[in-house]
Amino acid sequence: MKGCFTVKWIFEKLVITAMIICLVSFCTFAKSIEVWLTGHSNEEMGIIQELTEATFTAQTGIAVNYTTLSWGDNENRFLLAAASGEAPDVGGTGGLFLPELGLRGAMIDLSKMPNFEEVYNQTYPNFYRGLHYQGVIFGVPYTANVTTAFQRDDILQEVGIGEITTWDELKTVLPKLQANGSNFSLQWFLSEILYADVNMFMWQRGADDYNKDLTRSGYDDPEAIVAFTDYVEFYTKYKIPKEIPAFQAFLKGELAVTLNYTNFYMTLVHAAPQIAGKWSMVQAPGYVIGGEINRTTTGGGSALGIFDSSKKKKEAWEFIRWITSEQTQLEICARIMNQIQGALFLPSNRGAALKIDIDKETAISYDRALSEATGSVYGLVAPRHRRRYLQMAAQKAILTDVDPKTAMLEAAQEHNAEISRKQREYERYIKVLLDR
């Protein structure tokens, strides 16, 4: 009898212990958040999911359910989700789109979250230009990208050049390069993204898409017109290519210098061994302003925001703090580079960006370019609409010989008309936003 009692007691203890373990496990992992990210491959998402489970979920008990969106449809998906009340807790998309959602009341002001200053200070400050409106911040950067110059050192040495630092130097050397069968290319040619090239010239001269209080277009600013004229003349006067396959042309030497994003570096490292040691990545040329060279280019990346409809804002913010931390970003970058050939996850966290496993001089060049880079300022006219004004102006001036000043003044007129319409449309949203 005593033995039976002992067995029964042990069995009951085991059952109780198992129930306690199950209960603890349930409580530990009962919390979960929905996170939608844009633009990642399946392989990248597998790495991020694995790291999330192994560290974030294990440490916090917060499970993360990821959904991947494409750049082609992410804005529509987010708009529909916000309108239907079925939005995720965290949304990751292009920076300029988050304020558009935020003005409509769909996103919260992240500057009011605990320890926001700590998160803000760990990245490049100019990345926030497109993430706020009237001081309300709707997103935190979590990836980075920046336009830099890639140059064929061997070809430049043949014409006695080490590095082209200004547009005037480029104009001087271009005839020599072209005489030797080589050339220079901007990043976006005459595509719908050419606004990024035009913006680069404008920013380097102190001009912008809007005036300082965002009430009028900046395209009719005298410096904007000078910058746009320079941009146009590279095509019309200096005969740079309107279209060319950049990688193949750089490989063959048909391009001695080309502007591109960070993924071009990894492409050259892995797919162009025949020119190893013959090229380098440097900052894009700039203007000499006030005795210093302004080499501002387009920089930014994806950003994360929290939807106002989320019932788990605290957990969502904890996730954002985790994924933008130096340790997490370094680990994501390392795993992606090791497991996916030719891929690069460039961290938005400045401490992490300086420590990624690439050539040290290249990492320093990235950091310098990212420090001087900027993103578009957020104004009421959505980027997908605003970009067409610069695209049309460029096509008029380059393809049909319209005077660049005339083309920009027409772009400013159209932009101003749309700004006025948007001011009326968003008036009630802005009032609610600023009264919060």
C-alpha cells in the first residue's frame, strides 16, 4: 500500500509539474504581434524569422508573425488594411509613406514612446527627414541605402585622375574619357526614379522640393533651376548615356564612373573578379559651396511604424527597439552576407554600419556617404505623385530641347497647384494631428 501511495504521489507531482510548465509556456508565448515588412526575399525573411525566434521571442516571450510585401503593392496593402481595421501592429515600408498613413490617423507618434531619444540617436539624423510632419514622427529607420560613386581606378589613372570630387572636375575630364571610349553615368537615367538624381543636384546647391514651411514648391528656387540645368546639360552637352546596362558597361570599361546604390558593391565583388583591384567605391561628386564640397546624395531605407489600431503598442515598440539595435542589425547583416551570395543588409544603426564584414575603407566610405546623405522631405503631395513633375521636366528639357528653366517653372506651377489641393484635403487631418 505504501509503495502504491508513493507511486501515486509521484505521478500526481509529475502531472502538476507538467501542467505548471505548460501554463508557464502558454503565458510566456501567449503574446504575439503582426509585422509586415516590405522588399525582403524569402531567404532574407527566413534568416530574420530564425533570429527573431532565437533571441527576441526567447528573451521577451513575444512571438512575431511576419508577412512579406513587395514594393509593387505594399502601399495599397497598407492603405486597405488601415481602412478596414485589419492593419498589423508594425508596418515596414518606404519612409515617405509612413507620414502619409500617419496624417490620416493610422500611425502613432513614435517620439512619445519610452526611450525614443536613444533609438533616434543611433541612426543617421537625415534619415528622419521623410518620417515626420510638423514634429510628429511616424517611423524609425531599420535598413539603409545610399548613392555612391563606383570608379574604374585603372581607367582614371590613364587620364591622370585619382578621384573625381566635383562636378566641374567631371566636366573637365569627360572629353578625355569619351575620347578613350569610356564615360560617366548617373544612377537612374531617364526612368521614373530620375527625381533622385535631380534631387541630388538640388540638395548639393541648398535647394529642395519644398520651401522651408512646406507650403510651396521649391522647384522655382534659383538654385534649384541652376542644379536642374547642370543635370540636363550632362545629357545634352556632355553626352552621358541616357540608358546603358551599368554593370556590363563598368566591367568592360565603357563606364569609368557610375553612380549606384550599395548592392552594386556586392555585385562587383561576387560577379566581376576579372576587375578586382581595379575599382573602388567613393562618394559621388559635389559642388563647392562656401569653400567646402557638398556631396549630398540620396540616403535612407525602409522604416518601421506602429499602427494606431494596434492593441499591443508596448510589445510593438519593444520589437522596433530590438530590430534596430546594433547587435541585432549586425547579426542580420552577418547572416544574410554569409548565407546569401551577393546580398547585403546595410544597417540603419550607425554603430553597426561601421562594423559590417566588408573592406574597412569601403565601410568608412559608406559611413561618410550615409552621414552626408539625406532623404526627401515629407510634404503633403505624395512622392508617387510628386516625382512625375521632375520626370516630365527632365524629359521636356533632354528629349525635346525645352529650356531647363522653363521646364522647372512649369513643374513648380503644377506642384504648387497640387500642394494647394492637398492642403484643403488634409486640413482636418492636420488639425487632429496637432491637437493630440
